Amino acid sequence: MLDIELIRKKPELVKERLSRRDGGLSELLDKVLELDKNRRELLKKIESLRAERNKKSKEIGLLRKEGKDSSSVEEEVRQLKTEIESLQEKLGEVEEELRKVMLRIPNLPHESVPVGEEESQNLEVRKWGELPNFSFEPKPHWEIGEALGVLDFERGARLSGSRFTVLKNWGARLERALMNLMLDLHAKKGYEEVIPPHLVRDEILIGTGQLPKFEEDLYRCERDELYLIPTAEVPLTNLFRGEILKEEDLPVYLTAYTPCYRREAGSHGKDIRGIIRQHQFSKVELVKIVHPDSSYDELETLTSDAEEVLKVLGLPYRVVELCTGDLGFSAAKTYDIEVWLPSQNRYREISSCSNCEDFQARRMNTRFKDSTGKNRFVHTLNGSGVAIGRTIAAILENYQREDGSVVVPEALRDYLKADVIAP
RNA sequence: GGAAGGGUGGCCGAGUGGACGAAGGCGCGGCGCUGGAAACGCCGUGUACGGGUUUCCCCGUACCGAGGGUUCGAAUCCCUCCCCUUCCGCCA
């Protein structure tokens, strides 16, 4: 959520910044300004009426104590009451409307973010690793995985439909090994390991920004009014919602291995084959809750902590800075890490690292007491460290050999207890 | 799932429907006492919003788990929900 005060004081700046994302947001802003003005006028009226009411109520108490007649004052207060009630009803409507609009306005992009409308305008920041050179035609991971008996698409679909896959044998073990490798790596960097709930209430999703706007992307358990998490960012970031942290508690680094559930509404036909786009996938997530002064430094280290996973696994990747039009709803600035997929002859997203500044903190009401005793909103960051399904795909493809076997990356051998995956 | 009890400031804890933003204690900050400290004494110590003024100063409003209701007036009475504790049931 944006700071209403900023919108009020510098509407043109906010509009300009939002327009870098999407031209259609200016009207929403005007609506906010109008509702806010309306709200404050009503508030002023109500508060002065209430002040009067409070005064007169006290008078009644005094009169009665002295045994005097208070009925005329009572009548006055009764009238004030009905007046207050009708104004309050109006105020309630205005506030509800304002809240609704505010919750649908995305974060302001940081001024450093390159302006652009779509993916192609993202900025390549750096590349790492040598692209593999094959003396044969490299196969896509689904062919390799099926042949090795580690990916079973047919049975996955039988159980749950398309975009559900069964990991078997070395596939299942690969996931477990990767989970351990990643968590161990992050633990060394000071991230605290967490196992959060995978089902959360709607206000938790409002906190991180998935709701109300992206409801159709989520799985919902209607009976219990709970949603399956689309990423561990949701429960991790919300861990301190409503709390006032001590300044010395910051920064907080968290990591969690969880499944992620996404309906993938609107991506029909995209990445139909393989495990690149699944309704359920596993991910190790990194979340930071930090002091506002250091959040951009923290974004750099967060990104490099995620990159570290790919370095250790020897998977070639590049880092791109998302342009304003490609930025997620809550993010002020985002680096995507893209891993090389030989069968597609291109890099594919495997991690997304964002600084949300105080956008989520406002929605969650997570603050800290600074050295002057003032309560301020924290900054929140999140990044995949990294998506496990896509890592499996990348390993299968980058480490494949002509005979259909796959070499296990060195760093993974102790975890997997195998050097090669062969049929 | 059933029954009972409970949720009050940073913490503990009192609170009869009217002077309660809330006793008392602890903690914390300041001052005093002291050579210095402890102990002691005095004073202060929540948040949000709106307004005035931009001096972190004043005024107002709201907040005692959340939301409704009763009342001239609610921390206090009523209803719904959430959470915690205990007992029973079920269960990995």
C-alpha cells in the first residue's frame, strides 16, 4: 500500500512514477484523492460533533449527581447522536471505498528502475558460467526425465490433471538433495530456517499483495476460508505482521522450503511440456525484514545469495533487472535470475529477487522503533533461493550426456549419494 | 467436535455503566541524593488519525482481542467472530 500522505502531498510525482508501470493508473489516483478529501471533511465534522456529545454526556452525569433535571440535555445529545450516526455511515462507505482502491494500486518503481513496457526491455546486468557445448543434439528435460524414470507426466496428469507431475526415484531424491543443499547454503549466510503453514488466511495474502487483485491465481479452500500459498514469501513476510520490532532485531533473514501452489490462470498454452510451469512446485525462499536505510544493499546481497546456489551447482545464468512494466505488484525493484536451458537455447527465470520497500509493511503493519523512539515501517525483501523444479530441469538439461545419463553436479553428490543418474 | 475459563499499556495486574487512556507494581527515561554507585525520593513514560502550528508543541477524536448492538454515556451490559488455557472425544 502506498503512503496516503505522499499521494496527498505529491500527487503528480506519484502519478508520474506509476505511469512508468502502466498508463491506466492515473484515474485510480484521482479517485483516491477525491475519496481522501471526502473522508477528511467527514472526519472533521464527526469529531467535532463527538466532542460536543462527550461534553454534554459528562454534564448529564454531573446534573444527576446533584439531583437536577437533565432531560433537556439528554434530548440534545440524542439529536447529536442521530446526526453523528448518519455521518458515520457515510464515512464508513467512503473509507471502505478508499481502502478498496488503495489495495489495488501497485508499488512505485524505484527511480533507478529502467522504464519499459515488457520483458524484452529488461536490462541484462551480468552473466555467469560457460554455456555447455554438446557434440549431440541436447534433449529437453522432459524427454531426459521420462527416459530416466524420474519424471512421470502421464501419471501426474491421471492424479490431478495437466501441470501436475510425479517425481520418482532419482527425481524425488534430487528434490530432497537440492532442498538440503540450498537450505545449508543459506543457513551459512545467516538465514533462519522456518517451516511455515502452507495454508493462510486472506488477510495474510492481502499483506503481501496477492489479494485482492490476483485472487484467480490462487487455490482456495472455501470451507475453511484458507488459501494455499503461492510462495513461501507470503507466510514468511507476514511472520511479524502487526508487530513493532526493536531496531536491533533488524535485519531478520528467513529461509523456508515449501511447496507453492498456483492456478496459472491466463497462461494456457504456455510451457505445456515439462516442469517449467506447474500448479505445484517446490521452492526454497529467502525473505529479509530490514531497516529502510539498508534495503537496497540488502537487495544486492539477497540476489547474490540466490546466485550462489547456481554457482555451486555450476549452472550458467544471467541476472536481469526488470523494467517498470515487468515489475510485480508489490516490488519497487526486482532482479530476475535466469538459468540456461540448452533445449530452449535461452535463459529462463529461476529466481526473482525484489525489494518491496515499505509497501508490504504498510499492508501488514510491521514496524520497528527507531533510535529516536519513533515507529517506522520496515522494508521487506524476498527472493527465490531458488525454484527447485526449474533447477531439476536445468540440471537434467545442462548435465545430460549422449547416452541419456545425467552427471550429478559435484556439489550435489554428497547430498544425493550418486555421481551419475543413469537409466 | 463437546464443556468450562480467559484475552486490559513494554510486562504483571486492578477496574461498581458517568471525572477511565485507564489504580498499583515492574521495567524504561530524566532529575535529586552520592566521591561514584546501589537503595531511596520526585517527575515523566502508548498508538493512530484529524486540525492548529511546523515548536516532535497544543487541541480534538478513536483505541482495554476484532466487529456489531443496547445507552444521553461502555474496558464494564448483550450478540457474532478470532485467539489462548484446561478437561473430554478423536488422531499423526
